Amino acid sequence: MPKKSPRVKPSTAKPGLSLLGQGPSRPKRQLEAFPNSHPQRDTEITLRCTEFTCLCPITGQPDFATLEICYIPDRLILESKSLKLYLWTYRDVGIFHENLVNELVNALSVFLKPRRLRVTGHFNVRGGIAIDVTAEYHPRRRP
């Protein structure tokens, strides 16, 4: 069972979407979701962020990546603007690629409780080497 991520703060607003359509945006550690209208069906959702940035924890230099989040929702679907603002908070965070991808899997699996989740980070070339990191979440089958 994944641990609750210390970097995620669930929405404290009443059910609904508090970030969507609220004018200028700022980085925010608050994920939001809306109900899945078709929970009886496996619907695969893929979100792709082509402009992700964080910092190398050793040198402080920026790392650039394309993040791909692919999941099959159960009861909740992730709202994309809240994800954008959440990912933006990593811009000034020093974190290894492997830790980042696993931290995202932990946060999203705790928040969404999906049927399946896969996060892949395609990190740009640094020092002549590109790094792709993938981590997955598969909940135990329910009896």
C-alpha cells in the first residue's frame, strides 16, 4: 500500500472544482477530481506534460522532461488544471528522476485510488544520456 505523500494537499473545498476558471494561476499542491460518469467501464486516460521542469538535487541545474500519466479511474477522474498547478510546484525542487516518478505515483494513487496507474518521466539528455523512468501502481484485487 503506498504511503501518503507529504507533498499533496487534497482539496478542502466542498465537492466540485475550486481551481478551474479562477483567473491567474499559481503553483499549488492541491489535486482535484470529479466523479467518473462511467465507473462500470475501464476507460484509460493519458495525461501528457511536455514542459515539466525540476532541479538536479546535486548541481541545482534544471532538468526538463515530458511526463506521461496513464490511469484507469475507479470513482474519480483527475482534473487537469489542478495537475498542471501541482506539477508546477516542482519547478524549484531538487529531486532525482526516480524519486520524482515514484512520488507522483504515490500521491496520485492515494488521491485517486485508481484501478491502475502508470507514470513515465522522459527526461531530456544531460551529459549525453537521456533517462526514462516508469513506475506503476496496481491495487490488490478486491475479494
